[in-house]
Amino acid sequence: MKKLLYTLSLSTILLGVTSCEEALNTEPRQSVSANVALQDITGVRSLLISVYDRLQGSDYYGARFMLGPDALADNATVTNAQSNRYLTWTINNFGVHFNIWGNNYGAINEVNYILATDLTKITTTTEANQLRGESLFLRALLYFDLARVYGYEPGREVNGFNLSVIIRTEPVSTASQADFRPRSTNREVYDLIEKDLKEAIGLLTGTNRFRATQAAAHALLSRVYLYQSKWADAEASATSAIGATPATLINSSAVASNYRAAFTSAPNPESVFELAYNAQTETLGFNESLNSLTLRQGGPVAGSGGWGDVIPTPDLLSQYLPQDSRFENFISDTKQGQTALFSRKYVGAIGPFTDNVPLIRLSELYLIRAEARIRQGKLTEGLSDLNTIRARRFPAAFNSAVSTTDPAEAIAAVFAERRLELFFEGHRFFDLKRTGQDIRKGATGPIQYTDVRVLAPIPQAQVELNKLLVQNPGY
């Protein structure tokens, strides 16, 4: 596919248009007419693919949004000899954080173009509903990630600071159409995310797990509710997602390697929503791919690897019991004299340095529902969900079930299970943040929840350009 990228930068706006249509070549690069980009269904489909494509970059789900949350927290460290890519993350250097502002607003603007188009004039009602539903799902995902990077969750504000990000729901193609806006509150942004997902649920059909589906929308909504401590809603949405998805839980109780092998399948059997890569055109290569960052070139995993910088912390490894099939995911290797355990979740299964990325897995939904149920006082039901996962990760003869009458112990067990199950999948830092917990670190000591480093800085160029845009505290 021929990609044409048109960019307009004004405060939070980046307009990117991708199309296979040669007609776009006639438009000036600094201004693209929506009538041209969306004049037929081919242009709309291409523009939507462009939004999916924006999820794939190394600053987003291609690498940093998967490994960064573990490096900022207590799940990931770096080898003694490394390329410095994640060293500053593991010691939480001031200003080191996610930088998705420009990328996400560019994608949001593309989505807004599709949502502003009367699709029923250029395609069937069925496809129009599907395209609108996917667009709403993607806008919700993009805003959710912006909200949890640049702001606190509702009810978890520090010193009353409740600003989130700028809301834009109308497309902008020229500087004259743009305006400067202040940040909305976290409540306003989460309300928009919920609204988009609820509408998407009513429009989406199908079971293609590489695209947004009704099950994926239910699943993302359950995560959004979890971050807001809306326990009953999180439970209900997780239940709906579990019932709607064709995904199945990996059973590695008899064959330990089944858990690891699932990450080499396309899609992963547990994927409710998975980011697909084309190895010929979309690989992030030796420098930035998940494969290259987590496995050493020339190591024991044949045909894969690169820098091998990012490894699990001793603290994380100590949480696994020897019988846990997930521990089989790690493999011992020696890099420049240092022997360590490396993760085999990303082994270049799609092509050289290329893996698909599961963004929402079925096991996460069981753990969301477990936490939501326990926090509502449904201890038995919550432990049942937790033990559903554990029963598939340990041999049948091993008593892996968690049994307690103490809700606090049960919640701690769920959080421990999330570490074991979802490592290197982009959750740990955000799990601590959404619950107001400090980050336990090694030699650097704990990072308190009130520390300014918990929030990412808004790009300074945006703050200087837009006088209404308030920078995060401490930056």
C-alpha cells in the first residue's frame, strides 16, 4: 500500500491521511480535502487502516507501551551491557516517560474524519456501521492511553489536580480550522471514552481479532471501568466480552510450553484484540522491535534476537513457583559475561524481528472480573475467576488454588497474578498508578505515588504554542 502522510501541526493536531488512491497526489501536501480523501469507500478503508497503523510504532504498542510500563515499575530491568534504550526508564529519570501526544492526536484526527462522514452514501449500511464502530473503538483506545499517561484517574488525583488531555471530536485539515483549547478534566475524558465504546458495541460485528469487534469493545470498556473503580460495570463488561469473544484460554497445565507457544500463533488463542504486523513492510527491525529488545542475537532462541537489553527483574522472577508453566517462558542466556533469564514472549514469530502484539487477552478479562468481584464483596466468585487462570498454568496434580476469607489478601493475590500473567504486556506501571500505589524499586528506592514522575510531561513545544495548555505539575 502506498502511504501518503500529510501533517498539520497546531497545538494538538496532526493530520495524517493514508490512501491507495492516486487522486490524493494532486492535493497540496499542506492541505488535504476531506472530500478527496473520503470521496469513496476505498479512501475511508485506507484512512482507517492508517489509524491501526499508528498503533504499531516503537513509541507506542510496537515496543515502549509494552515494555515501558514494566521498566518504569518493578517488572523489568536492563542487562549490564546494553544500548541505553531502557536504562533511564528503569531508574525513572526525570522526564523519561511515554511520548504519544502527537501520534495519538494525529490518529484521532483521522478517526474524526471518518466519524464526520456520512458513510451510508458510499457503502452499505452494514459496512458503514462496522467502519463507524471501529473508528469509535480506536478513538476510545487512543484517548484512554492519553488519559492514563498524562493525567490521574478520577478519584486518584494528587493535590486535586484533575486535568487530563484536550478533547477534539471534529476533524481539522487546515490551520484556519484549528483552535487552541485547554485540557479537559479526567472525568470529561473518561466520559467520552465510555460514550464512544458504548456506541461502538451497538455497531460492531464479526470475529476478526485483528480488527475492533464487539467483544473487543466490551473488553476495553471493562478495562476503562476498572481504572475508574467502577467495579460493577467492570464486572458486567468483562462478562460480556468473555461471552462474545472466540478467544479461548491457554491450557498449559499438561504441557508447560503451551503458554509460550501461544505467543507464536497468529492470533494468540487468547487474543481478544491483537495488533497484526506484516513482516515485509512493518517490522521495527534490529533496533526497536520487541523481539530485538528482549532476546540476544546469537542466543539460544534460533533465528531471533538483537540487543537483548530488557530482562525481568529478580523480584518478578522470585514470584514464580517452579511448577508454574509461565516460568518456562524464560530462557537462560549469557550476554557479555552476564548470565540472566530472558523472556521468550516475542521471538520473531511473524518474521525477522517481527511479532504480533496481543493488546487485550482473555486472561486479563478474567483477572479484571476477579478484582471487580472481590472489591464488591463477591469473594467466592472473584477467587473462582482467579483460580480459573491458575488451574491452567499449573499441573493438575499441583494445588494452585488461592483460598482466603480476607478480601485484602484476595486482591493482593489478583495483583500478584497480573504480574505473573501479563508481564511485558504493558500493565504493571498502570496497575500501580490506577490504585495509587508507590513503585517499589531496587537501589533507587521507591517512587511514591505523589512523585511528579508518575505523570508524563506534555511536549514542551505544545505548551509554548498553546497558552491555554497547562503543563503537568513539576515539569
